[in-house]
Amino acid sequence: MNVIQTSIPEALILEPKVFGDERGFFYESYNEREFSKYTGVNVRFVQDNHSRSAKNVLRGLHYQIQQPQGKLVRVTVGEVYDVAVDIRRSSPTFGKWTATVLSDQNKRMLWVPPGFAHGFLVTSDYAEFIYKTTDYWAPAFERCIAWNDPELAIPWPLQGEPALSNKDRNGLPFKTSEVFP
């Protein structure tokens, strides 16, 4: 496994070792021992989620203010522009974001630690997005920061207007959102 540092030290891009030939490929998408060894992060994942979205669907920026979730995210079909925003007030990177392209071709994963808001934009015709979480979904604690917040100024690679859920359409400005201490 290759670990790539992002502009936010705790958010990490992971590249698995892929074995491929004319028949196809094989890679280990998760191994607790290897994940811990290469990232220095010791977590227990309790839930796996899988979504499929069409081109230009934008999901985010989501987080849970209680029961915060760390997420190990990847794409198995298609491509997304994936974003993690540090919303820990005590962090030196508070209010900063990092982004990477995740795809079925590059097989990269992104470790999004607890205390971050997360979102993605589908840039292919459709994408299947799979992620592990360190805590259970808790709708009562779910929050959403506006994807187009001018203070964050995330340069989403949009082609026209994004397809949004009501929750994402009604995301709050970053400066008035609940954040972590």
C-alpha cells in the first residue's frame, strides 16, 4: 500500500497494490493490519455503505456532529471528485479542504477522519461509491454544509448545475454550521 499525504495531514490517499494481467485484476481493498501499519490509524469500522449516482450528482458536505464518522471511501465504477473539509475548530487546518479524484481506474481510497465534512461530485456517466464508517449512521446528528460555500471556495469540476438532494440544496453556510471543538 502506498500512502499519499494531502494538504491536511490526517486525510490520506491510499493506493493499494494491484495485481493485474490480461484476465483482469485483484487487490486487497481493506486489511486492518496493513491499514494501521501504513497510516498509523487504529480504527474499527462498523458499517459499509454503497451508493450509485448519475453524472453531476453532488452529495455533501455531510458530517455527524455527534457520533462522528471516520470514512474510508473508494469508487468501484466510474469517477468522482472527492472532498474532505476539516471542521475541527482546534485544528491548524480548520476550514481547509483537500480533494482528489477517486475512480475505478486509479483504485485510490481516501481516509476521511472523524471531525471532517465530506462530499463528492460524480464526473463520469455514473459512479458506484463504497465506504466504511467508524460509527453508525445517526440521522438526528447529521449536518450539511453548503457545497458552494464562498468561504470554502471549493472548485467543483461541474458541467452545468449539480443534481442535489433537498438536504444538500439546504446546506448551511460554513460560518454558521456546528463544528467540532
